[in-house]
Amino acid sequence: PRHSSESEFELSYRLRRRAWGRGLATEGARALVQLSFTELNISRIFAGTMAVNAASRRVMEKSGLRLARLHDCADTSIAGSERGEVEYEILKTHWESSSFPWAQSARIASSMIA
């Protein structure tokens, strides 16, 4: 684990430009969040990106992650580095709440599997 003694995963994705804007990153991220919490007993998922990367931040938000921390950007040669980096997270206890309609059917289905 990167930040704690709890079981946690880092969510990461990279798509070819022609796949951008089609919902693929969100679909994949949601599936990994669901699998991590229902099958792998992970307690926390985190992801990071540059603060200026609005599209990646939106994928994280649509997948249930929330802004947790701000960091200085280590590589100052990258455009936008002066705005820093962001870290998003979601905890299993938060995901298990009814806050995520897209996850509700997954929780119901997983409770029916022996």
C-alpha cells in the first residue's frame, strides 16, 4: 500500500486519443472499483493526475472518487505543472452506501452469489 497499512489499489488508465470522450475510461474505472470492493476486499482506491487534466478528473468523479489531496508536481517541465497534482480516493465504506446508483445493481447481484 502506498499510503496506509489498509488494502488499497491505485486506479490508472491511458487511452489512445481516438478513444477519448466515449465513456470507456469511466466504464472501465467503475468496473474496477466494483471488482475491488465486491470480490477483492480492497478498502481504498486512489488515483492521481495533474490538476489541469479536467477530463481525467471527471472520470474519477464519475467513478465515485472524491478529491482527497493536492500535491506539488515533481516534473516542472510539463505544461500546467504549476497547478500541481491531485489525488482522488474512494473508500469501500463510502461505496457501500447508496450514494452510487450505478453500483447499486452490482451490490445486489454480488449479495445473491454464494
